[in-house]
Amino acid sequence: MTASALGVLETGAEIVIPTCAPGIGKVILSPASPDLIADVQIKPFPVWPDDRGYFLEVARLQEGLVADFPVGSTQVSTALNYPGIIKAFHFHKHQTDFWVPAAGLLQVVLVDLRLGSPSYGSKNTLYVGALRPWQLLIPPGVAHGYKVIGEHPSVLVYITNRTYNPSDEGRIAYNDTAIAYDWELQHK
């Protein structure tokens, strides 16, 4: 293991913080974007609004992006987050995350920490939630975090293929100088 390695995946690949160019990386505007980090998957999901509110189906176990999640260890959780909150970064050595932003809007950041991955060091930004209803599958070794943007709280429903295990989770500061993510408004 290299001196800067944060862990090892089941595949034997090292997890290492890359040195990224400052900024927000590649903005992902399509689930089929060639700039999407390797093994990350995106699938739009339908929202059925009516005069009472809306309905969305989060997932069906053993189908879709969670098809390989084992029934016996799959965990479903929800996070309510207030506007402007940043939760970043963390990663897993073994666990795969499946995210469904059910309310609000999130600026999601992904960084590939898997040394040897074809997209090692890549940084992606995705704007997901009410205005872009996408499910995200985030594999082990990909650091992830988000900022709640807009004036309303967000609700993130997430499903993991393993029950929570603190020894599987690693943390990196949201303002890590190697990742160099720019959390400020971009004024584009």
C-alpha cells in the first residue's frame, strides 16, 4: 500500500486521494455521458404528480440498479438536509450506495479514488433532485458528497447493499486541497 493509500477494495485496488485540478470537474448532463466516472450508473426515474402531491417509486429489490443488492443485508435510509448544507466527502471500501433524491435539489460530487481505475482522479458534478430525477449507483472507492442548493430542504433516500459498518467508511474533508472542489456559486 502506498503511503497516501486510504484502504484497499475487495478487488485489491488501492483507494488513494488524487490531486485534482481546482473546480467542479465535469458536469454530467446525461446518464450516458462519456465523462461519467467508471462504474457509476445513472437512471432517470418517473415522478407521478397530481393535485395531491406526487408519488415516486424508490426501488424494487432485485430489479434495476439494485438488482444485485442482497435482501438480507440491504439497508434503506433517509436524510433530510437544510439549504446550503454540505455533506462531503466519504467513501466505502465494500459498500455500494444507491441514491434517490426525493425532494429538493442536490449538487452531487463524485471523485474516483480507485488507483488503476480508467477514471482515477476524475471529478464529476451532477445536479439531481426535483428538477432532474435521477437515481445514482455509487460503487466502492468513489468518494461522494453533496450540497443542498436552492431555498428548500432536500430529502435523500439511499439504499446500501450492506448494513452500516463504521470500519467500511472513510472520510475526507469537504475542503480537501488535493480534491480542490469549488463549492461556491459558479456564476456561469
